[in-house]
Amino acid sequence: MQSDLANLRNIGIMAHIDAGKTTLTERILFYTGVSHAMGEVHFGSAVMDWMVQERERGITITSAATTCFWRDHRVNIIDTPGHVDFTIEVERSLRVLDGAIAVFTAVEGVEPQSETVWKQAERYHVPRIAFINKMDRVGADFAAAVESIRVRLGANAVPFQLPIGEEDRFRGVIDLVRMVALLWDDTALGASFREAPIPEDLQLEAEEARERLLDAVAAEDEALLEAYLEGHPIPEDRLRLAARKCVNTGVCVPVFCGSAFKNKGVQPLLDAVVDYLPSPLDVPPLVGRDPENESRSLVRRPSEDEPFCALAFKIQTDPYVGTLTYLRVYSGRLEAGSVALNPRTGKRERIGRLLQMHANKRDDITVATAGNIVAAAGLRQVATGDTLCDQKQPIVLEAMTFPEPVIWMAIEPMTKVDEEKLTAALAKLTEEDPTFRVKVDKDSGQTVIAGMGELHLDIMCDRLDREFKVQCQVGRPQVAYRETVSATAVGEGLFKRQTGGRGQYGHVKVRVEPSATGSGNSFVDETVGGVIPKEFIKPALDGARESMDRGVLAGFQMVDVKCALVDGSFHDVDSSDIAFRVAGSMAVQEAVRAASPILLEPIMKVEISVPEEYTGAVIGDLSGRRGAVNRMEARPGAQVIGADVPLASMFGYATDLRSATQGRASFTMQFERYADVPANVSQEIVGRLRGY
């Protein structure tokens, strides 16, 4: 078991959109013998992009898991999307992975979504190696790409390879650990390469790069440092061992290079996965909580002898086997047909079938052991982020956090028949994707869907049509505004009813005040002297919490507000839970009205790559959209403009940008933060939403 775990790697491939993640995965599958033909994204034949929408659009939408073998090591790979609308797929994949390959292009280097996925990996302490892809493209610059990793990501990027040639002259790499050149011929689809001496014109550069590599790695290994300082030759195995330690502790990020599309540099990258990324044994033991005593920590080690424990990180609807639940098994073993406990629901779940996934294909297996990633069929009440564990030794693992949707639109079925199907289909989609929300608007009675962007909702509507055969009409996308308060105020709520017999009485005073941006809402009890009995404190705060779901300006959810229960009164006979709940809600509404409520809007981080001659026009257009340009950077043949722009101004921007630049500019956009809406704009929005 221990040797099996030592030879296991659970890795993800993450990057900005169009950096070549899926192409790289396809090459890995080909060279490891899983696929007998290379899939290509642009031909719609990529194995890992199995959804119809992925093949049509040439983008990855859902993370796909597969397994391959390299040098007697089992490698579980998850290929993740690059588009920010599907960032949840990256989030939940990184939560269960032991290591990752971060892919960057040799032309653009670090891009906006690169920063996002890097931060996600930092949050889960996932060790990374970097792969500079597309070394064959015009404008490729390995040194600039490495520098962008250092500057924009703050990472200690250390080249473990140097390219031999760039752009159309790229033909191989220099391995700085072994100090040999690896050259690929353009025949045999890159399956074979040859070793050669380092070209003379690159010898000095290679020696200097190796010195820097030794400097970075030796600092973490005293014996190696001593040998290095005394000028002794460093054995390759010793160097790899020290480098592995550096990667696992986050001291450095090894950088490799190649061209996945031109089949160069993939095999050494696989060697690096085996040599430098951690096995489940190298990762610190998992710490969870006792569900019956939340203050008590429990530890699970990656061993078959430990009690069973797994995390459900993805739910997928499958037309043949029903609901598939992807599990990362952290300890113990799980057998098909066995029963596990879900501590969140307190219910037992029978494991109908266990499957080893390869994109959308699957193989039945009888048992899953610690360290592995599998899918289970037949689970009924398991949600993304739930723990499954041994019934006799329960544990709750840290749940995942999901970003709030920033865009919404109304949806309605075309016919009465579609109405029932729509409800069931939307329930399945929300089960699969925690960033996709569905609600019924209280005022209009309309069904409203919310997501992370226009593309996200577009894909969901497409899936309703193709997968669930539901015909729908959709409204225009709308911005998910928020409301908050900008001052401190006190409000009073008195709920009093007397209708003969026992009445209702609840009296509450609350104070609301702004709290730090992004801190969320907080509710505290500051009453003294028993002015409100203990049993009515919780109902009063629950009523206050419920009233925050609907702000006083335009009915949007309130955020970043601190609400304190400060005073009140009660009646010996007539007071009840419901009376204090209503009074708490009334008090908050009154306090918020007096606390100078303001509207907040989502601000997007936009990066535009535009030819020099159109720079002025693009910046002028951004200003007209209330955008603030905060960065400009020259790249070969283009200017990169970074700006913060309100989401409300960005609908239809792709078309406008193409028109203004003759189709030569491109842009990316991701959610950055919520910010105050200017007073004049706020009045206009509130007036429009209220219908006057």
C-alpha cells in the first residue's frame, strides 16, 4: 500500500484560457498509451473536451478526470477550464489535488486568469511546477515569461530547462539537471527524442542557469549546500530529491518549456511530475472536525488501515448511470456495495457502483483505496463539498467556499409540458454547479437563474435544450447588485396583535453599522439585564438575518452590515418566537433606511490585448463605460491594457471591441470586487428597477 501511494500522483492542469491545457493533456494521454490518436481542440476531437458545447466552442467547460501511467507511476489528471465563468471547476479540483502544472504561453506569460488559478492553488497549498507552452509561436520569449511569473505572481520561478531556439527555430530543450540537450524531430509525432551535447552557443547560458538552480535548491539542503560551496559535483538523484523538497514546501517553482501542439517537451514534463510533485504520502495529514464536538480536531493519514474518509468534490448528471459523485479518498478503503455516512445530513449512503473515470468513459472497479480519485454512482443526498466517512468514526472535512453569482436573467418554459421538465432540469444543474443559482422572484413570480457570467448562463441554457430537451425563453442578462449601509443607525420593531385570547407581542431595537468590505453580515446580541428573554434572542436575530436578504433601495441582498440587538421588551403571556422574528425584521428595515443605504455593483478586472494603433480608441471607450485604466504593458505587436470596469457597462463588449479594432483585439474579464455605485447612476438604477 505504501509503495502504491508513493507511486501515485494526483495532479491538475490549470491556466488562463487558450494557454494549451487540453492540448497538453491530449499529448500526455498519447505518450502514456491511453489514447492511440492525438485529439485536437480545433478539430473538436479532444478526448478531455467531451461535451458537445466544448467541442463546438473549442473551450473547456467542465473539469475532466483521467488516469495514465508513466515510469511505473499512476498519474490521476484533472484538466480544468481556463475561462473565469467556470472558475468553480478549478476551485473544487484544486481542493482535492496534491500537485498542479501551471501552463503559461511563451508570448503572453502571466494573464488575468493565470493569477486567479494561482491564488486558488495558494489557498489550498498545492505545490506547482510551471510549463511555458507555445515556444514555437511568433513572439515567444522564455525569459520574459519566467520574469512575469516572478513579478506578477510573486513566485520564485527557477528554470529547470532552457529552450533551444524560439519561434519557428524551437527544436528542443536543455535539461539543466542532467546538463544535456533533448532534441525532437518533426517525425513520429514527438513520441521519440534524442539526447545530444548542449550546443556551444548555449553552453555558457546553460552553466549560469544551472548555477542559479543550484543556488535556489541548495538553500534547503545543508549537505547539498556544503558540497556545492566546496565545488564538489552534485549527483542528479541528490539534486532531484532537494528540488522535490523545495517544490513541496513552496520554496521554488520549477519552470519547464515546450510546445504541446508541436509535440515537443511533454515527456520531460511527465518526468518532472513524477520527480518533483508530491505523492499522497508527502502531503500533511488531513485534519477534520468531530461532527458531535466541533472544537475537537481529528486527523486522517493516507493509509488503508485508517478509518474511511472521502470528500465529494463534484456532482455530474450522467444519462446512463444517473448521478455521478466524484470522490477523493483520503484514508481507508471504500468498496462497491458498502455504506458510508454523510455527517452533514446524518444519513447513510449506499455506494451502488464505483467507477474509474476517463473523461466521459468509465471502468467499473470494486474498491477505492486512500489517495485515489473515483466516481460513485447511486448516492442520493450528497452535495459538492460533503464528507463521506466511516459510520463508527465520523469526521467532517473543511467544506469548499463558492463565489457568489454576479449576473442573472429571467427564464420561462415555452409550453406547459416544459414547465415540469424545467424545474427538474434546473434542480440537476444547481446540484452539479454550486455557482449556478435558481430562485423565484417574489414580486414578479418569474424564475430567475444566476451565474458567473454571460457565457456561463449561455452554456446552461444550451444544456437545458440539448441534454434535458427543455425549450425556454430567456430575458436579457441583469447585474446582481448588492446593498449596504454607509452610516450607523438604530431601528425599532414592535409587533403587537390582539385578536381575543392569547395575542402576539415582540419588541426589538437594533443598531446597524457598516463593516469591512467582504466581511459579510454579522449578528450579535448586546442586550443586558434580560430585557429580552434568552429564548427570544435567536428568533429576533433570525428575523434580522432574513430581512437582510432584501434591501430597502431596490430589493437586492445586503452585505457587509453589522447588526446588534441592543434593547427590547416582552410580554409574559403574548410573546412568542414568531412575534420576535417579525419584530427583528421590522427593526432592521427601519434602521437600514436611516443608515444611508447605498447600492454596490460588481467591478470586473478587464485585460485587453490591442494593436498599437487602436490603443487610444479602446481607452476612450473604457472611460465612457466608467472604467479606470490601471495598467499598460507593451508586448510584441500589441499593447495590453488593464482596467477595472463595472459589469453593467460590459454587456455586448466583445462585439463593440471587434467593430472598433477590425476584429484584431481580444479581451478577458473576471470578477474583482463590489464597489459603490456613483449617486447619479444609483438613482437611475433604483428608479428603473422600481418602475418610475
